[in-house]
Amino acid sequence: MTITMTMTPGPCLYATYKRQIRPLVYWVLQTSNALVWSLPSDTDVPRVPLDGPRISLSGLVALSKFIGSHVDPGDVPAAVLGLFHSAIGSVTASHDTLQRLATKKTHPDVENGIASLERLGEVLRECYNALGRWDWALHDHTPLASLAPYLPLTKEKVDRLVIREFVALDLPEASEADQDSEQETPQQAGPRVGHQRKQARPGKGKKGRRRKDKESSKPKARDTTKGPLEDVFKKELLDSFDVNLNQDGMTTGYIIAAYDLLKVCFDFRAYLQDVWYEVAYEGLNSAVAGALSNTALTVVQSFEDVVLADFPDKNSYHSVMNTMSSVLGFDAEPEDTGANKGDAHLTDAKEMFLLHTYHDLLDFITDYRKNGNGRPTKRMMKEINNWNPDFDLRRATIEERLKWRRAYTINWLYDLVNVMSHRMAQVNVLSEKRVGNWITRKEAQSQRVLGLTTFATLIFVLVTPKVDVDVHERILPHHVFQLQCIVDSLAVTKGWTCDLLKGHVLIAPPPADRFRPMRDADLFLHGIGEARPGFLNGFERLEVVLALEATLSPTMKKNAHFQAILGSVRGICSQFLGKSPALGDRSRFFTTDSNGLWHYSPYLCGVGLAEALDAQFITILYIWGHNFEPVLLMHLYNMLRQEGYLEKPIDLLESLQRLFPTGFFPNGEIPISDHGNALANFLASLETKEMKKEGSWRTPSGSGEPCHVTIPYESTLVLLRERAWNIYQVPDDQVALSSLVAKLRIAQTEQIIDHVTGKRRLKETTLVKRAKAALLAEGLAEGLAEEKLLAMADALEEFDGMQEQQAEGSAVHKTPQDITNCEWLDIIKVDIMADVDGDHPLCGLNLARLTCRMMDTFVYIQRELRRLGNKTFLEYCDDRGEYDDSRFAAADARAIMVSMAMVNKDEEFLVVVAIALTEAFASLSDFIYWDKLKFGTGRSSPQTGDEATADASASTVDEDVVSVD
């Protein structure tokens, strides 16, 4: 079951008001149709078309008054009044926002659009009043509380709110046939479907009925020749309903959508600048920053798809900025072509709207196309040559800083495209030598920039001279946002931050011994000396171990396949993580660092490291699902602990039980008896998964080979990458129970009141069931497990901004208030930090090196068992200590041997294993990539202004923070 909560990217004005206007219009039209059908034919009805999904403002008012004249205020569903109330608030907020943005230079068409939005707000208030408004005296809750049970609104839910029975307007008494007709199915009844007009509501029992005029005590009969009420909107989608604001309305809607999108970019840009500050000055792992950057980009892109869906011909950044510049009254073109050159306010406005970066990108594309040889034109060369990475930004003017950043941006883009061009040329040479011009998957994988392949490919396509490519239309807002984040990562680590409120904040760069962009990637690749080697050593060593095992045991047929994947992943990381060997002296940064593409881009190092961590994790988990040494050792360790063969627990193995709760034991339930059969059953379940192809299918970066992973895992970073960096698509059966996201999901789970006991309980979702099972496995009684989960939900109530609301009946609903963009990223950040180098370091473990140690441990165990002449061992091995190939494969023999030793409780066998495990494994920290783990990582509290200034000041040498307005 996937998560039920949704990520709302900030105060999304356009999406919110559209989400409310559409069901509101649908309700008015459907209720009006039902009312007209119920009235006698000679009744005067508004001259408003009732067969189309769009309606004018005047038509909306007329129909609302029409409904209000025939329906008592108490009979209008409270949820509908809540919807009107909410829509009025959204429209008012949208109008006020645009009004604040407007200046004396705002374009007249935009002013007309803002005026039409004001008119829409007035119309909604008029409709609201016509329907009777919200009678606060009759309700002890808010309009939004009545609406909450129907959210999110769908066409079916709105149908339940449509007024379809107008009893006082029909015959005085309904016959039995009429009563039977009220029980018709949805297919028979059309729009009346499934809705009983008599609802529980405040004010029920009032004397007044739907007919307000009581001049005639004898109701008029409905015209029975009309036939059944037809649902004219049966085939219409809810999104098609709207108010018609004419051309001004289209302008207004687009302005709101454009503002929403840019506001999300502002928020995320500010947040990510703070994250890169933490990387450079506080030691945050750059893989965490890379994962957060990818997550923010995904949200911006999905937000872009949502808010600009109604404007398919205006979804480019160029269109968005042309509109917003009309609102703000400034020229969106570069300063040197406009009349406002040197205007500080204009410069700040362009910085806020990412225009400087957009213009740098356009100029790069134009220049690259002119030469077409990967080198800048002479004119551009004069501008970007001699870029100095150590330029003192604190001493520079704002114009000098912008020129410095522009030179970096264009130089870096040149290197990026030239790397892609070189790799594609290499692959093309190979393909041309083959019949059909085909390439292998592995060769296709090499056409990448680790962590940034999609962006690099886009830029490569844009610079390729093609007549049919309109550059302005191909550059979307999220492309500009991503490039801005790339540029910001360097600027922030050089001491320059752009703050919307403070302006340009400048501090001293961090000392070189504390930060460099490749700091964390180098630790991952190379480790810390011989005592703790890194990824490259671990993968290379594991290849050797597998090759040796295959030589000694020919039945280990899959080892060659594993070696190939290990070699491919190692190759892609060793060649392309932190390196651009193809450039050499062709690099635009050659005079200072020919590897400047990586060494001057903390962003690229972060996203590249995140992809590499994912690739190594998936590769090793794939091997674990076929080479069972890790599973065998974990089951042996559990039995040794349970049976008293070990004096004290082994930290590493205890940690593995915690990190892989379902990776070694079914459903995470650690057996306390019958250990041999428990192992056999778990191995059988892995074989079943393999046969049925259950589990995850992944292609580790560089391998080109799809891998079927059968070992369950809960790595936040890996699960995020699997779901295109969208945490809300990670299913409940995979999210780590220890994660903050899991706790929030449980906290937002619906709570139900038991009719008999009166106690609260959580709805039995997949995640709640998993959490209860884990608590029961710890020895908690079922009632206490429920209480513990409820207590956790209550404790998170303030953090999550929830409000408890009593709905009709006995259910208690917890409706979360909106959580801001940056708060969502903060939540995810906690879990990614824990996963990379915190207290749940799945991705931070050198799993290849750990696997080697496990395989070496088995070699030692087998050697000792052979020396002792152990009966269980000799039953499956020959005199040379090799497994009997004539009876079974080596892997199977080893698993069966261990299972039988556990079933028979072979004491000699178990003592040997206990000694081996004690000598081979010690602490979890011995097998991590980093210099240390950051235990107790939690959600950081927002800094106050003074605290933030103090932190920044501490990073300087002798100077305070400089803020340039």
C-alpha cells in the first residue's frame, strides 16, 4: 500500500483554486439540472446553458440564486458551503498575491486579469450568500471540517453532495412505485445515483422545506412527460468544469500558475543553498545533498507538470518569465540590451527569478553552435578565459561576482557537453563497425555523466545544430532550476549565498582541509588507508574471491555473471566518478585543474556519489540472493546467541539484524527455536522469489544488466532512486520502520473509535500491521503495541501540524495541515542522513568488503571442520574438503550442511563457528566508507537569525559576515 498523504509543494495557489472551482461548478450545474427536471414545465428558469462544463460568472450567480430560491439554507450540504468558503479564500489569496506583485509598470493586460480575479471572488461571495451562507449559530465546527471527509474531491464524491430530491415541488405523497424508484441503482438513476437526500445535518427537523415561497399550499405537479433525468455530464471529467473568465481569465490563471512554480523554485533554491553550506562548513555528506537535490528537482518537475498542464503551449521557462516580467514591470532581457543596465533592483529581481543563469545557458548554447567544435568563439573566449577559482568574492562588487559566476557556468557547460560528445563518439565508432549499427547495454551505459546523465543529454541535444529545435521552447523551468542549483553549490562552498531577504551574504570559504568537492567521493572510492579500504578495493577483492571459488567449485556457474557485473560497476565508478579523462588539456579549466568538471562542482560530486552508492548496494544485494553466505552466517549467529555459545553479542552482526530486519528472517521475525528449519524455509522462500521473479528489478549503473534482487531492503536512498526520487511513491511494505517518513505515515493513519470499548485504534494499513508485528516480536502485548503506536502518533501531532477533528459518526479523522516544501525535505533529509552515514547506514556500509569477510570466514570454518574430521562436514565434502559435485552444487551443499548442523545441534560444528565469528567480526564502524558514523542524527531545529549569523561568523578568518543589499 502506498502512502496516503500527499506532498503539497507550498501554497499552490493555482492548483488549489482550480481544485476547488471545478467541483464547485460541477455541483451547481448538476443541482440546477435536477431542480429544473423537478419543476413544472412552465416555471421560469435562468437562461443559462446546462449542458456544457464551462459557465460564465453571471451564469454561476444566476444558477446559485435559482437553487437558493427553491432550497432552504439548512438543506444545502454543509460540505458544499465549506467548498465555497474555501474557494473564496483561495481566490482572495491569489488576487492579493498578484496585487502585491503588481507595480506601476505592470502591463495593462495583466491588470485586467487581476481585476477579473477580483470579480471572481465577488461572484463566489454572491453565490455563497444566495445559498444561505454558513450559519455559525447552527454549527459547532468550521466549514472546512464539514468538507474534510470528502477530500480529495472526486466526481463521485461531489455526486453524493448534489441535491436531487425536491419533495415539496413534487406530488404531495409518493406512491409505492415512486418509493421503489428511489432505490434505483446508479446505472438506472443517472445523476441521482446512490444519493439519499435526507442527510444527517445540523438544523434537521426545521419546519421549513425546500420551497421558500409559501403562497400556494398546493404544489404544482411535475411534468411527467419529461422522462427520466438524464446525466448530461456522464462522460465529462471533473477537470473539464470551470468558470469562463474570457481572455483575461486565461492570463490570470497563467500568472498564478507561473508565480506558483517560481515560488517553489525560490523556496527549494534557498533550502538547497543551506544544505550545501552544511556540506562545506559542517561536514554533511555530499551524497545526502545530492539526494536532496534530486528530490527537490523531482518535486519542481512534477509541480511544473501540474500547474502548467492547462497551458501546454506556455510551459517553457521563456514563457513563464515573459509573463512574470509583465507582472513586475521589468525587462527580462539581458541588462546590456536594455535601458536599465546597472539598476541594482533589476539585478536582484533577475537573480531571484534565475534569469542570470537562464541567459548564461542561452548564451552558451548559441556560442557552442557557432563554432561546433567544442571550443568557445573568440568573442566568448575573451569573456570567460582566465576564470579564477580562488577569486575573493568578498572583495568584489555584485557585477564582478556575477561575471565570475557566468564565466564558471559557461566553462563548466563546455566541459559537460564535450565529455558527452566524446563518449558518444566512442560508442558510435563501435556501432559503425557492426552490421546494423548496434551497441551493447554496457556501451550504452557508458554514455553517461554519473548522477547527471539526463541533464547532460538535454544540454548535448540543445547544442546540436538542428533546424527543428527551438531552444527557447525546449528549456523548461526545472532545467533552469537544476542549472541554478549546480552553480549555487560552488558559490555557496566559496562563501557566497543569495538570500531573498538579506541579499548577497558573503563569508570566508571553508579551509581546504575541511572541504573539497570530492571529499566524500574519495572516501567512498579509496577508503582510509589499508585498515579500511574503499569501494574499489572491496569490489576488486570480491571479484577475485568469486573467481577463486568458481575455480575450486565448477558448479558455482553464476560466479562468472557476478564477476561481470562487479567489474562493470567498478569500472563505471573508477572511470567516471570524479573523473573526466577524455578532456585533458581540452578542459576549459585546464590552467587550474583539467578535472574541473568534477573538482569545481560539489553538486555533480553529490549526485554522482548518490548514484554510485545505489549501484554498489544493489549489486551486492543481488549477489546475496544467490550466494547465501551472509544468510547462513546470520542464522548461525542467531542460534549461537540463543543457545549460549557466545559470551557477548557481536556489534556488527547485531547491527546487520537491525539494518536488514526482513533481509535474513521471514517478516523480520527472528526465530527462537527450530533454527535449522527456519534457515531452510527462508532459503526456500528466496528460491521461490527467484522462480516467480518476485522482488525488485534493477540495472546497476554501468552494468547494463537487469538484476533480480530477492533480498528485501529498506535503504531510503536506494528506494528514492527506484521511485525517481519521489518518497511518496515508496510503498508501505518497503519503507523503513525506523524512518521518520514511516512514523509520519503512521501518525497520519486514520484513527477509529471502537463502538464497544470506546478506545481509539489505528486503521489496519500495511505499515501499521508491520509496525505492530515488529513490536510484538520485541515481546510487547498486542494492546501495548497499539498504545505505543497511538502515543507516537500523538507525540508527532504538533510536529506534523495535525488537528484532530470529530466527523459524523464514531470515526476520528486526523487531517494534516499543509507542510511546506522545505519541511518535507527536512523530513526526508533525516532518513537519508541515517542511511548514508547515520545510525541506519545501509548505503554507507562497504558491503563488498563485508561479503569478502563472510566468504573468508566460511573458508576458515570449513578448514577447521576438515581438520577436526567433523561428521556433518564430511557427510557433504570429500577427503580434500571439497563439496561432492556429483550430488549437489557447492552453494546448495553449504546451505544443506549448515541447516543439518543446526537441526542436529552439532556442538563441535557450532563451537567452530562461534570462534570464527568472534575473531572475524567486531564493530559496524570497521566496515563503513567514512571516517566515522554520525549517531543520533535527527531533525535539526531551524536556526534563528542570530544563530545563523554566529555560525557564519565562526567560519570566517578575521571578518564578519558581509551582507550586500
